Amino acid sequence: MVGGIRRTSIFVLAWVFVGTCCYTYLGFEETGTGNVAASFYYAVQAGLAVGYGKLTEQSELGLLFTAFYELVGSAIIANFLAGFVSLIVSNVDSADAESPQEPIWKVRGFVFLGLWILMGIAFGTLHENWSVARSLYFSVAALCTAGLQAVDSSDDVSFLFVGLYTLTGVPIYAYTLGNVATRLARPMIQARRSRLQEGSQWRIRQLQEETDLSLEECLGQIFCAYDVDGSGTIDRKEIRPLIKFLSACKGYTILEEDVDFWMEDLDLDENDSISQDEFIQGMKREVLSTRT
């Protein structure tokens, strides 16, 4: 999961680099061509759909490139933020296991978010000569990608600061809000997982009674039925219908979070697939835990 976020982060940085290079060549009405700082600033605000409105493309080609850049960039950013959500769920699981009574305000993201907002306020008051209120307004609007307050100055320091501030601050803001939202939704997530687990335990016991097979034989037959390609393992694609069958939950849509939960629970060697032995041992553990 962390590796996926790392790869997506590289894509985001690469896309910003591509945008910076292209805008440096294409130029703007306000700065002309060759301004790397202004191009970096515009690449970030266009890629994150902030839309400060400070600069204007100086050619039709520039307008066409921005349209293409925003379309592709929005997909990259969406994938990047989706990875953050998955990481948050995983982190909350780990935190709950270690400290179930941890209060909601103990979220590390709040510290970084607070410091980032203070940095934006300092920039606004010291460099832009804004009031504290306007500086706070700029900081929050930048982190929320609202783009309501552009910088007044047009020097390279302003462009570079706002570009870096937005590029780093938006993920911090998303991580913090996602963390809080996940913790608030934790009881519903746990209830859903418990329902899926209870359904699978009931289904396996029912199949045992109907077939008169041992638990290991019953689980082995279930595994073979859903090992569609006969590889001896069940991957993420094959496990989705397996979860739906075992959970016996009518009307449930199996989410990616459900797949993640089952893979983490059964994929003991963490190779992103479940062997027959892993499946039998893991499900056997689940079924027997309800009989003791």
C-alpha cells in the first residue's frame, strides 16, 4: 500500500515537472516565456484544479495544453488521494489494535496541518503585507483548492512558495480530514466487517452440514471453486466473488476496502495472493473461534 502511494507520488511530481517545462516554453501574458518559477506555480495550481487566476496563457496552444493537462492531472491526483484514503484506513486499524481508546483529537495530521496554516499566515503577513485574517483566508483556500485568494506580488519567491505550499499542503489537508472521517466512520466499518465475517462463518457451517465433509475438505472445495485460473492461488480479482458467496449478505456490494481487509487477514506471506493452505488455515481459525 505504501509502495503504491510512493509510485503515485512519483507520477504526480513527474506530471508537475512536465507541466513546468511546457509552460516555461509556452509562456504567459504576464511574464512571457522562460519563467520557471511562474511555470511551476501554474503547473501546480492547474494540476490540482486550484485556479488562482493569476496568470493567463499567451497562446491558443497554451489553452489547449492546459485543458489536456488538467484532464490527465485530475485522474493522477484522484488516484493519489485514493491511495491516501486506503493508507488512512490501514493506519486506523493499526492504531485501534494498539490503543483502542485513543481519542479522536490525537491525530498527527492536525499538527502538520496547523503548522502548514501558520506557515501560510506568516508568508501572507510578512511577504504580501496582508492582514492576519486575509493570510488565514489564503492559507485555508489554498489547502482546500478553492483558489479564492491569489498572491498580489509576481516575483519568483511568491510563485515558488505558493507552488510548493499548495503541492505539499493539499495532501496534508486530505490526510487529516480523511483520518478524522475514518475514525468517525469506524463503528460502521467495524459493523460491516463483523457482518461479513459472521456471514462467512454461517455459510461454511451450512455447507458442512449439507455435504457431510470435514471442515478442511469443505474449505478446500470452496477454494478450488473460486480458483478460476487453476493457479493454486486466489488473487484480488478472484476473491471478490468469493467474499460475496461466503458472506451470504444479500444486496451487499463488495468494496475495495472489503477486499483489502480479507487479503490482509488471509494473505499471510503478503504476496498479494492467497494460497490454498493460507485460505484453509485462515478460515478454519475464523470458524473454530465461534465454537469455543
